[in-house]
Amino acid sequence: MEQPLDEKDLERKLKKEHKAKEKEEKKLRAKQKEAARLQAQAASDGARRSEKKQKKKGVIDENPEDFVDPDTPTGQKKLLASQMAKQYSPSAVEKSWYTWWESSQYFVADAASSKPPFVIVLPPPNVTGALHIGHAITVAIEDAMIRWRRMSGYNALWVPGMDHAGIGTQVVVERKLMRERKLSRHDLGREKFLSEVNNWKDQYGGTILRQLRTLGASLDWSRECFTMDSQRSKAVTEAFVKLYKEGLIYRDIRIGHWDCTLCTAVSDIEVDYLELKEETLLVVPGYKNPVQFGVLISFAYPLEEGLGEIIVATTRIETMFGDTAIAVHSQDERYKHLHGKYAIHPFNGRKLEIICDDELVKTNFGTGAVKITPAHDTEDFKAGKRHNLDFINIFTDDGNINENGGSQFEGMPRFTARAAVIDALKAKGLYRGMKNNEMKLGRCSRTNDIVEPMIKPQWFVNCNTMAKAALDAVKSKEIEIIPPQYEQDWYRWLENIRDWCISRQLWWGHRVPAWYVTLEDDEEKDMGSYIDHWIIARNENDAILEAEERYPGKKYQLDQDPDVLDTWFSSSLFPLSIFGWPDDTADLSTFYPTSVLETGLDILFFWVARMVMLGILLGGDVPFQKIYLHPIIRDAHGRKMSKSLGNVIDPIDVINGITLEGLQKKLEQGNLDPDEIEKAKEGLKKDFPDGIPECGTDALRFALISYTSQSDKINLDIKRVHGYRQWCNKLWNAIRFAMIKLGDQYTPPTTVVVDSMPPVCRWILSVLNKSVGKTMSSLEAYKFSEATSSIYSWWQYQLCDVFIEAIKPYFNDSQEFEAAREMPYGFALTLVCACSTHSCLM
């Protein structure tokens, strides 16, 4: 008995047979050419007889020039043309399908279904503007997962929503008001300003929804929500009240990042750090001239009792007005004789004790003596707590020197004061020099302002117990992090977690549900003067009832805290609030916890970890079973995408294509400062000199998913995306070949005996089965790029390059054509059409 050939031998045999067949065809074509020459003198009706003969054979024009793509009424199933167009057109192929899917409610999940649930929550995009290419990779991956599970029989739910993005949205609206109307938010007042922000939200919220639909996102729109709608706001208030009653939310005066342009605290994620190697001049908002950074300035403090002077060094000499001590190392012989002595502040006469702090001072840095400014430096703040020092704030909220700077400096902007202090020290003979200094400088990503460490009363969440629960959830594999290398980052961050500042000095966001009681007989009337005068309540009526119970018979004034909550606080509740929490709903019981959280690795801590902490505490369970982290998209040069660089890509521009002029015009219509627009235009001209060609949704999504094999960064090249658009054209031609050769009347056989099929047909079915298995196993393992590779390899190298070429000869001769259609070759060809619909989930 003949031994069956293995896959490689079979493929070699097929190629050999294919070459032999081509050789025979070449001979046949030569004979036909000679016959055509001899018939050149045929009668005038020969052409008509030839045309009639060709039609009889079925070899008519396969792509008539009068091809028309029929218009499909909105919401109805796409009407297909009777014949396929010559060329693949993404816009023609993709149009009309989504409205039909949506109107048919194919994306709607049923809380009463007996099917196993598979649930994803779309990370809510910010309403600060339109979606960018980073959102597109999220959509591509999550839609691939949800469609695959839906097709596999799951009760698949993908929940859409949008985030109000407190600080980001307020910034862009404030810039717009100033640019267009020369107004600040304070000029408008709180209510009118919030009205302006709501208008912005409605405009860009609508844009985002249209983009998601264009990207083909199969979201359950019946469950669409917004972080500041009534149900989500109810959840935020309830969470705050519960955490406060459990002793996890408290108010305290702490040091944190402060943005002097926005006049608010900002979180770590909103601070970008510049690595400076030497003296560097930087443009800072609000200053005409560049400001000097990257230097260490030395000056002398006079010592009391005629002991001479002590020289200190600092990178922020303007903060010396807040100095309350000088620290040295206890073992530094240079200063042992000064322990417990005092220096005298040259501008206000304040006595500064010389203390020992071996934790703060490094004897080999600077002069070995460190000025301590507890109110304006994180490490100095800790030292101030250790030594019970005075905390003196020297800045106004907008970054000017306050009354603690004295009449000579009061009212000066902080960096103007920097130069003025140096001049004043020189005048007093206390200036000792300047040298280059390597340093990290924090800038707010929203405003480009230099963040200022500042002490402020804020609301905090004690995260210790919640962090332990989140740690244990990953260690016990109750939550799986993919890729697994990020588990160590998870442990490291949660094991060293700090309390979370959740209040912001903004207008756009959830108002803190806290009311301050000012009693008629209070000596201090400023809000917050007495820590025990705060009342936490769900609404003002509840706050009034508690105030009357707490202070019976007393006259008082009740005012709500003007601050809003950190955007991450409401976002961290999203897996709960979207299903109706704190109410007991059918959605909550069916769909919580969700199946997988897919997002960028850059917000693993700021969002993901906090969702886990609050989900366990308030929801009684982890919010999701798996965390999949995709790489962060950068431009082709590896640069972070930034509007000011002009390298931020709108996915719709990749889908539809756009000229360079169109890209530049969009910059002018955006929210960039005028001086940034020209720089951004140059960036666009360099990266997209010919604009962006039309690629289509399918090509974009497939390309983005294929990129996920990269570890933490994706250097996105539009040429690669366009390459997949060209590949789509190859798939189109494969389908077109099958449709034409099989004809409109072809019906595949109801039964097929595989063993009786020709070797090439058995082979293509075998490799298809392997490709399906590889694709499925890759999807199960969250190895999405391997799934795309499996699909691409089967289509390109096995179906198109081998199988279709091998069977073409059976459809070229008129005598063999009818037989070939009835043979298993015809059945195998139908696989081409079937696989175009069902094998590619991307």
C-alpha cells in the first residue's frame, strides 16, 4: 500500500504537477495563436461569431465597466452588486454593514440569557477631543475578542462609555475660551463655564461615538454611559460616603504636585519628567523669557554669635523664604561644632536651627549642608515631620511670592523672584556661585508648566488594606496579568503604595460630597479651619440634618467643598457603576465581575490597580479575571505621540485617507496654541509628505493587532498599514476568482467524501484545519499577533500562492470547466468564499 505523503512532500508534488500543467498550457496557447493568425482573413461576421462563441463558453468580460455599487437604505442589510468590482475599495466594501448590525441588535447582551457571559468594559475615552490611533488598537483587540466569543456561543457584552476627564477637558475648554474670546473661567463664573464644558462634551462626545462605529466596534450601545451621568454620579457619591464611614477617606494637609497655571493639584500621571544634564533654558507658561534650570546655586547663611557662615546649595533658590532649618550629617566633621546652633535668614531675620538628619543629607553632595523647606519639597516635608519644624508656604496658588517673601519680593512670579533673590544675595555678599547640575524636572503634561511641590489641605484615601487585597488577587491567580512580566511591577507598586489624594481644585468634575459648617461663634471663619466641622453626606438635605443634630440650637452656615474629585476615582468605579451599582440590578448580578480588562500598560497603576482595590472592597469580588496590557503606540521614529509635534494620528484619516493639506488644516481647527501649529505642520510634512493613503478599517485593525508582538512600544509605520490594505486587495481577487468561476447558479454539494477528493483539495483542507486550530489557540492565549500570522500565512502562502494557482487550469478550458465545477475543485473553491467571512476575526 502506498504510504501517504507528508505535508512538505505533498506541496512539492503539487508544485511539480502545476509546472507540468503550465507547460502544456503554454504549448496549447502557441497552437491557438497560430490558428488565430490563419483566421485573420475571416469574413466580417467572424467577430460576431467569435463573441457568440465566447459568451457560450462563459469567458465574457469579468469586470464590466458599468459596475454600480447599490445604495442600501440605512439600517438594512447591505445590498450587494451582482458582480464584484475590478478593484478592492475599502469604503465600498465596509459601508452599510454597521448600521444593519446595530439596527438588528446583534451587539445587545441579555442579562437573562442562559449562555455563559463574556464581558469587556471599553476603557472610557476622554471627551477632551477625538480618538487617536492609541484608542484604535484598543478597539481592534477588544472587538476581535468580543466577536470571537459571540460567535462561539457566549452571552458577549462589550460596554461603551466616556470619561469626563476633569483636568484634561477643563484645560482644553479654558484654552479655547482664551483663544477665541479672551475670557478666563473666572470671567464667566462656575455655572456658565460648566455650560461651556458641557457644550464641548456634546460636540466631541458625538465625534467619539462616530469614530467607534467607523472602527467597527461591536459595542452594546443600549448600555452606553458617561462618568458624570446621574447613575455614575450616584455611584461616586455612595463610594465616597462608604469609604469615609469606614475610616478610609480622611482630610489632611500634605505636600503634592501643584500646577500654578491651573491652580490645582495634579496626579503623578499628569507629570512628565525632563532629564537635564546641565544648565538649560526652558520656555515656561506666563514668562516672556526662558527660565534657567539645571544649575546648583550656592549661598551663605550667616551664623549667630559670630560663628561665621554656613554655605548651602539649592536648585530652587526662590524657596529660601520658606526655609525653617539647615540639616547636616551627624558624622560630618565639618559641622559637628554647629550642632544645635542657629543661622539667621538674611531677608526676614528668622532663626534656622542646624539639625542632624542622616536620612536627608549626603555628605558628598553640594556643601554637605542642606536648607530645609518643609512646605515646598517632598523630602524636606518628611524631614519637617521628623523634626517638628514649621511649614511656611511662600507661594500663592498661581505661583507668585506671597506675604512670607517680604515687601521686597511679594507679588513677584516665582521664577522672576529666582533672579531677584540672586541679585539681592549678591548685594549682601552672600552669593557663592553656580554650577551645572543633573536633575529631573517635572512639567505638567496638560499645561507645560513646571509643577511646584506645595502643601494643601486635601481629601485622601488610605490604600493599605485595599492594596493588600489587590496584591493577593494576583498572587493567588484570581486575576491573571498578561504579559506576565508586568506582575512584578504590580507587586512593586502596591507594596509601596501611598495614600491617594482624590481632591482637585477644578470646576469640571464630581463635587466632593462634603459640607463645611461655619458656626456663628467660630473664631476662624475660613473654610476648613476646624477639621471636625466637616460633614460627609449624600446630598445637602442629609448634610443639613446632620448639622442640626451635631450642633443643636446653634446658628451656622453650610457650604459645600468647592473642590471636585480626581477623575480616576470615578473611573475606578466603572466596572461596578456601568452595571447599576450601588443598586442591586440584573446586569450587576449577571455581568460582574467582567471577563477581561484590556488597556495600555501606562495606566496599570493609575486606573487598573485602583479598579481592583475598589472593586474588591465595594463589589465584593475582583472586577475582572484577566488583565491584558497592550504596547503603547509611538510614531515611526519612536517618539511619543504629541499634538504639538503633529504626529498624533486620527484613525479615521487612516481609514479614509487624507492629503497633507487636510492634515494641516485639522491642526488649525484644533486646540493647539498658535506658536505650536507651525512646528506641528513641519512634523506632518516630514512624516506624511503625500498625506495618508486610504487603508480601510479592516487593514488598520489587522495591522494594529499584528503589532502586539512587540513588548512595550509600537513604532507605527503607516506604510505597514497600507501593506495590509494591499493584502486585502489580494483577498478580494481570490474571492472574485471563485465567484466568477463558480457562477451565479452554482450550488455546493450537500455531502463530500474527503477521502475521494484530489490531493490538492485534501491538502488545502488539512492546512486550513491547522490554521484554524492555531488561530483559536492563539486567541485563547491572548497571543493576538500569532493569530494574525496564522491567518495571513494560510491565505497568502497556502491558499493564494499554491491552491488557487494549482486549480486554475481546471477552469481555463471550456471542455473541462463544467466538469471542474462539479468536481471537488468546485467545492474547494467555495471554501475561499466561506473563509473570507468566517476565518478572519480581525
